[in-house]
Amino acid sequence: NVGMTSSVSNSGSASPYLMLYPNPVKGQHFTLHSQMSAQDYQLEIISAQGKVFHTEKITLLPENSTEIRAPQESGAYCLRWIGGGNSGVIPFIVP
């Protein structure tokens, strides 16, 4: 199982990241793992066609994992995250 990592630069500190796994997604959920400082984040799951399937606000804690509900339809998606002065996009597949 391969996880997809999204790196961002944060001036004055190591590059924090989020990891989404498994990818391709298995089952109804995927896991989002954080090594970022504790912050509130907005998550959006977006299809390859640009349709927003899900939005959620969560608090990500350092060295913590959170389960996120995956789309039920097969296809290519992106998880867009915004918060803590950073943002990123992690592509993933639902078989």
C-alpha cells in the first residue's frame, strides 16, 4: 500500500506534511495522518471533474491519524486541505 504525501514549507520549521493511506482506498474510509502542529483544517474531497463531494472541518494533532469517509463512486479524487496558514492537495483513487 502506497501513501500519498503532501509537503508544504513553513518558514522557520521543518516541512510538515499530511499522509493519506491506503491509496488506492480500500473500503469506505481512508486514514489521514498528520505531523503538523495542532490546528483546525478545512478538508474538501474533489472529483477529477471538479465536483466537491465532501467538506469537513477537523482539528489535526501532531502524530495523530483521523479516518475520513471515502466517496462511494469509483474514480480519481483529490483531498484539498486548508488551514494553519498552509494548504495542499493529495490525489487518491477509489477503485
